[in-house]
Amino acid sequence: MKKWCVVGLSLLLMVVLSACGQGETEKAEAGSKTNTTDVKKESPYPEADQVAREAFESIVDGDFKSIYEKYSSKDYQEYLISEKSQDTNFSGSDRQMIHEEDEILYPGDYKKLIQSGDYFLGVYDQYKTEEVLNYILIGSTEHGAPGVGGTHRAEIYSDNTDLYVYKLELIKEDAKWKLNSYHSWPHFDEFDVKDRDARVREMVRADSKKITVLHRGKSFASDSN
């Protein structure tokens, strides 16, 4: 009788261990699959993440009044309406003209992109000690490239007509994160197309600890990060 009890307990223990092992395997496989479309809710700078998302929405939708009044730093506001500015969206404008402008050129474009889920959003804190953050948004043209049929607002990703790219820089001003520049191509410090292309690909791979992926859609699957 005791012998059968021991055998029974041994079998029960084997079943439990097997189930645990299977569970761990399933978790590992699920983790591996999840890793290819990695999604992180926020970076170490949640306040900046929120400003970046809202600023990107204004940029993609063509809400230039919000870009200027709501998100831009004081210095960047001055720059945008100066003769030095190369931003055609503000050329010939002054503060009053911008304040009176209520038109949003492409309302809803950003929400369409977000609803599709197929986009990349990341932050590159290369200048962390200087309180400067670079955010990058890469979208799939499968859901429509911003500016098509109107003002061309986003250059097509180099050698890949399926993607477009936006980059913005945030700085700390009066303890708040503010927009200090935005581009339809992520210039960073590179002027050569291949160098810029390499920088963007570096961000998508997220090999550097300085890069935090906030969202990775199916077109940006990676085994890294």
C-alpha cells in the first residue's frame, strides 16, 4: 500500500513539473513573439513622451497653430517666424496671424496611423545630461503618406517608399518639456543620406541603451531590445 502511495506521489510530482516546464516554455515563446513587435508604454521621461505624442499629432494633422503656441519653446517660436527659418509653414507669419489661424490641414491623419498600429515611435536620449531628447516617428505609407494631395509634409524614407519619417527635439524650459525643432527627415548631425539612414535603422534596432522603443509596429519587427 505504501509502495503504491509513493508511486502515485511520484507520478503526480512528474505531472506537476511537466506542466510547469510547459508553462515556462509557452511564456518564453510568447515573450519571443512579443519581442518582435516590442511595445513600451513610456520611457524614463513620461512627461516628455506625452508632449512628443501630442506634438507629433499636431505635426501629422497639420495643426501649426498648436505646434507654435502650445508646444514650441520661446526660442523656437522666435526662430519659426524669423527670416532664418526654413519652415514654409510659418513663412511670412507673425504671432498674431498664427494666433488667428484655426485651420487644421489634415485632421485625423495621426489617429488613422495610431489606429493602424503599424508605426514606430522611439526616444533617443543622446543628450540626457543636457536635458535634450530626440523622438522619432516612422509611419507606413500603406495607410497614406502625410501631405499626399496637398502640401508635402514628410519626405519618403530613403530607398524605401513604404515609410515616412518625422523627428523632433524636446528641451526642458521652465521645468516643462518643449519642442525645440521638428523635421520631416531626422537630420540629427548627419548630412549624408546613408548616414541618416543608418541612424534611423539604429533606432529601429534599438541596440543602444540610450534608445527606448515606445511602440513597434509590424513593419518594424526586430529581435533587438
